[in-house]
Amino acid sequence: MFLAFMACIVIGSGWGAGNGRATLIDRDERRGRALQQADQQGGILRLAVPVPLRRLFDYLPPAGVDPASLVPGQRLWVPFGGRKLVAVLVERVGESPHENLKPALELIDQQPLFDARSREFMRWAAAYYQAPPGELYGAALPAALRKGKPADHWAEQWLALTTEGKGLPESALARAPKQQALLQRLLSCGPQSRTALRAEGVTAAVIRALQDRKLVAWHSGPTVPPPLPAARSKTPVAEPAAPPTLNDEQRQVLAEIPSEGFSVSLLEGTTGSGKTEVYLRLMERVLEAGRQALLLVPEIGLTPQTLRRIAARFPQRSIAALHSGLAEGERAQAWLAAAAGQADIVIGTRSAILTPLPRLGAVIVDEEHDGSFKQQDGVRYSARDLAVVLGRMAAVPVLLGSATPSLESLHNALHGRYRHLRLRYRAGDAKPPQIHVVPTLGQQLEEGFAPQVLRHIGETLARGEQALVFINRRGFAPALTCDDCGWLADCPHCSSKLTLHRRERSLRCHHCDYRRPLVNSCPECHSRALSALGGGTERSEALLAQRFADYPVIRVDRDTTSSKEALDRLLAPARDGEPCLLLGTQMLAKGHHLPKVTLVVIQDADGGLFSADFRASERMGQLLEQVAGRAGRGALAGRVLVQSRFPEHPLLQLLLEKGYAAYGRQLLRDRAAAGLPPVRAMALLRAECEEPRWAQDFLAEARAMLESLAPSSPQLQYLGPVPALLERKSGRFRFYLQITAEQRADLPPLLARLCAWAEGYRNRRLRWAVDMDAQELA
């Protein structure tokens, strides 16, 4: 209610206070004349303001600015509730239902940042996900542009040949080889940006020498990322620039992907089958047509290796990387180059789907099943699903690739909505790994490892090969307990235990990041008989480093990859082929090509077999298949050892014996029987509060309101209020109301009514959010 009240103030009241009755009258007259003039010129500005309200706001043009000069897609500074915010002009209208409109304060951009298609795309996304349009535009912009910095702040300096320089022969400057090399580069490749020259190691002294000869000169121009974004990496380019020969399956798949017009293809390819090569060939096709290619990857850690491979294939093309690991200026430069159509290839994580791409020719989503493509807070959109919408609006092909497709994409492919393309065999001479289950029930384990597993690791390293151990828990142990009184180290803010991190001697909550020093005695009974329960990557690292001291043990988890390009640096020895032991969480499971890894150990395969989350079995199957796929990707044969206390579980048996293709189809049959997504559409109304009763009351009232509009039926069903799987997080209790519908189109109008009702709810200590196509119940 408070936010709605603030919106009324912004739209319906004056800006600032008057100094008397005459001043108020004069001000009203001036505003009336300005409003009349704006109406006549179509000069009412309808803006997306970054506030949590699901509407646009009307303003007058800034003082002294001709309304006819304003173009949708530009940014402006606007007053809002005592604050000064950066808003995006969505459209100009001739009249407004509101009186006493305030003028915007200042125009930021001379040229629009969002073109017509991207604005329509944002409008669709805001309506479907029930997102505040201002927050959605804020999510699309990099931080520097959200703060109002002008786009021309990052104008690049370009080094170009002068008339004298263009007239020199190739043999010129033979006595100055560095100057000659730069001259030849400018002759063959055209102007070069300062950023690219710096990345290539061209010194200022070499450039000054050519300037003194009046052969080159600097010019300001649009920013384009360096053509080799990964040039500063010390890791050499592993892939040859020349494309490998396609096998029969790859050729057939590529032939079935349309070159023009809207289409969606699901490429289901076993790990190591050459899906990336299909992506590169599709990009080549797009670039030859003079258009841009967008590649989405799920993790920042995958970006450096992807950049290296693409840069090696397309050395003369401009490549922009968009992800949160970039510095503020770097990301702004890349975003502006993409939005201006200057970047030929755009590689990014989830938020890159919101970037305007005026020359878009294709959208590729790698590892499309990955949960990272779904935003879990703020504007809760799915980048994978928006890729399909963007492809439809731009009339370009969309390619979704995965060895373990999401059940949503698989369902669409099996029902003919998507083309279903298959790569069943590994590329080259690589063979699928042999998979063996190691029963652990009743065995004497050493820090979670069966004796035969440790023996196989030692034999693999002794042969000069590499082994990978997958443990999906970081830290030393997931719990600390007292053996005398049973005390457990709980998080004071969450419904979870504190994880022991022995190296930094701390107890840490992995949900809210609460930390406390490691205790030496029990806080309850003061006993010193404390035990660490379970195992994590840190604990396993200690054992493996001791058992295999002659070989490097490389731990890859969030604790060891916090810095920029840390994952790429950690994996460099493995890419070089040195015998080593890789140990890590699911960060190791995605997209890494390590041909010397011949043994993969999955320490515990039982995590998703008995979860209360209906998606847990899907994630377990995807994760196990992806991890197993790291083995035997080169000429050497691979083996996978899967430890399990329940080796006879039917889902585990199905996955290991018949693979993910059969496993996924069985899960779809189970979902259909239970009436769960993707067979039915689902949305959640989430609520959290420090007082649990308030959140439950809010959801109960919301359900009553919804049922008054659309009563429960076989076509539309409600469940809840239900506590989240992690009921308390960061001191707030969390509940949700689940809404499922037989027809997806029934949900957005109902959710729009729900949001309008919830925005007027009077409890300001309550937080709520609508989550369309929710992926997490935790």
C-alpha cells in the first residue's frame, strides 16, 4: 500500500514546495501550458522507472528539450519520491490519465540504447513473468549504465593509418620489425582499438614512433571489444583454427537446422559428441550472412575456454563477453558494442538474453538444462525460455543443446513443438566410458571412499593419466556435533547446519553466509568430544593429497574459484595433460573438455533419490550423466565408478543401464501421472517474513482472492500455503502458494490480478514475489 501511495505522489503531485499562493498559481499555470504543449506534440513520456511497481510512469520532457527529439529507448534522469533515478523511455503518448505531471530532469542519451524489437521483447517478458518493467530494464543494463553514466563515456580510441601510411610498401620499416608488424596489421586488418593493441602487447613506444613518422593517428569511435578477448590468458589456445571434419551425424544435424526464419531445435547429444562444433558451424553461417550470433552459457567458468575456441575459429571477428565477472567498464563496453550491432558474436550468461542485438541471426543455448539459466530472485525470468521468445520475435533459429535435456525441452521436442536432433556417438575415436556401481552399504569407508575406489585412483595416476572425483558438497564437513550431549552447530538465521571449513577454522552457513570461529568445546556441555559429520571437498582433498602425495590435487569449488578467471587457471595443468587428480563440485561437471581424464569417481549418487523436491531426480540424473561424461573424451578409454548405498534403486539402475534418454522419458511419464510440470504449467506466490504467521495469512488471503476469481477445478488447482523446503533463511520464514494450470495461457492474466491485489497489501514487513515456471521449491 505504501508503494502504491508513493506512486500516486509521483504522478499526481507537484515537485518541490511553493513560497506562497501566487507562486503556486504561477507554477500551476506554467505546468498547465507545458502539459498542453506536450499533448499537442505527443510529448508525454511513458517511462520504465526502476521501482518494484508493475506499471509505467508518465512524465513531461525535461526543461528546454523538444519532445520531438526524444526517441523511445533513451535514458533520462527522473524525480521519484524524493530520489533521482535512471529511467528508460518506452513510448511517447499524446495524453495522460494523470494531471500535474512532473518533468523529467535530464536526457542522458542522444541515441536510444534499446531498439523497437528489444522494447517489445521487454514488454512481453514483463507481462509473462509479472515483473516491474523498470526492474526488468535495470536487469538488462550493465551496472555502469544503470547508474546513469553516458554511453559515450567509453568511446574507444582507434589507431588508423594516415594517407602517408596507406601508401607505404610492405617492405617499409624493415629495420624496425615491431613498427613494421604493426603497420602490416593496420594494412591488412584495418583500424585497431587501443584495448585490442594493449591485449596484444603492442607498446606505446612503437605507436609513438609511427605517429612521429605521421604514418598513424588516433581517432575516437564506438567501442568494440578486442577480437581476441582471451588473449591475456596464459593458457595457450588448445583448438586449431582450422575446423575439424564433421562426422555423418554432425553433418545431418547441421543440415536440419534452418538458416533463416524462426525455428527451435533441441540438440540432444551425448557428452563428447561434438555439439560445440555444431554451434561453431551455425555461427559461421550467421556471420557469413552479416548477422550477429548469441551464445548463452550457464556458468562464468565456462566463458574463458569458450572464448578461446571461438576466437581461434573467428580471429578477425569482434567478440563480446557479458557476465558478472567483468569489471564495470569492461561489461559496459561489451554491452554497448553488442547493442550497437558492432560485436559479431556475443557470449554471455543468463542476463545476456536481455541485451539488444539489432543484427541478430541465431540464438544458441549451451547446457540448456542448467538451472543457472533461471533467475531465482528479483526479476525471476528463464533465459532459456526467453531465448525461444526472442527467436520468434527476430525470426531467427534457436538451438538448445544438452547431453541431458531439461524435461521441459524434451517434452516440447517429443510433442513436435521443437525439432529433435540427436548426436548418439562421440566425435573422433572417443568411446563412451564404462560405468560401474560400487556398493558402499556395510563397507569400511575411508573419508567416504571405498578401498577399491582409492586403488583405481592410484592406478590411473601411475599410468600418467588423470582422475576426477565429484563431491557435491564444499567445505570439510556439512555438520559439527558433540559426541557427549548431541549438540549440533546450527545456523542462527536459517533452518540449516553450519558447514565446517577447517582450513580457515570457521563454521559457515552456505545459505546466508553467516560465519563464526570454529569452537574447541561444546557450547552446551563444554565437552571437547566434537566430531565432524559427513564429508566435503576440503575433507576429501586432505585425504587424497596425503594418499597421492606425488601428484597435484586440484580442488575446484566456490571457495577456490572466487577470483576472476580462477577456474580457468586451476584447470590449466589438467589441460596441459599432466597426471593430476581433480576434485570438485558440479562446477567440474559442465562442458569441460579434459582428454587425459580416464577415471571419474562419483562419491555419492544417492542425493536425489529421496528428496521432497519433485525435480530432484531430474537434477540427479543430469548431474551424474554430465560428470560421467568427463571420462574418456580423448583417445584413452574412460571408466566411471559410482558409489551408492542403494545400487538396486530402479531410477539409478535405469540411468546407468539405459542412459539419460530412457531415464528422462520415464520421468516425463511420472510427471504426467502426478500432474506436474512440464505437463502442467506452474507458478508460485512466494512470501517471507520474520513472523511466520504473517506470511501464512498473506498466502491464505491470496488463495481466497484467487479462488473467488477462478475456483479450483481439474484445469486449475491451488496448493498451500506450504513451507519452503528450507523454511527459514536469513532470519525470515518462507512459504509459498502453488498454482498449476492445464493451459499455460490461463496463468498470466490470473497472476496479473494477483499482483495488483498484493501491491496493495498493508504489511510492509512482508516480502512477496510471483515466480512463473518456478524451478526451485527450496
